[in-house]
Amino acid sequence: MWGVVYQIMAEETGHTTEEIHECCKSMFLPRSLFLGDKEVNTSKSTTILTTAELEDYLRRVRIFAQEQLNCFIPLPNEAPIPF
């Protein structure tokens, strides 16, 4: 995830991989918590996702990268598209 997915997106956008990670979490893993009567918007941690949840998250990130950033992110064991 960090060495391929986020790295490709970071190179395409000029953001750091940490910034990409935070943006993707907020878009694809949002959640709201209530502290007293105050609603706080946050995101779920990727470290607690099940294998199926992580695969779904990465699928959604890849689709976003392709459609919005016009960058290809290969699946594991898939060769990158040559330029």
C-alpha cells in the first residue's frame, strides 16, 4: 500500500505519501464519533481492517486514482503499464 499505491499517487500529485494516506482514509473510511453532544468527523485506521475490508479499500483507492488522477496502480503481481 505505502510503497506502490500511495507512492504512485504521491508522485502524480506532489503530495507526501502520508498526506495521500490521510486523504484516502477520510474519503473511503470516514466515521463520526460523538463526544458528549459534539460530533467529531474522523476516519477508521487501516491497521484494524480485515483482509476483505482492506482489499475493498484499496480497490476504491485504485478506482479513484484511475478516474480522478489518471494514474494506473497495478494489482499485486501485476506488471506496471510501460510508458
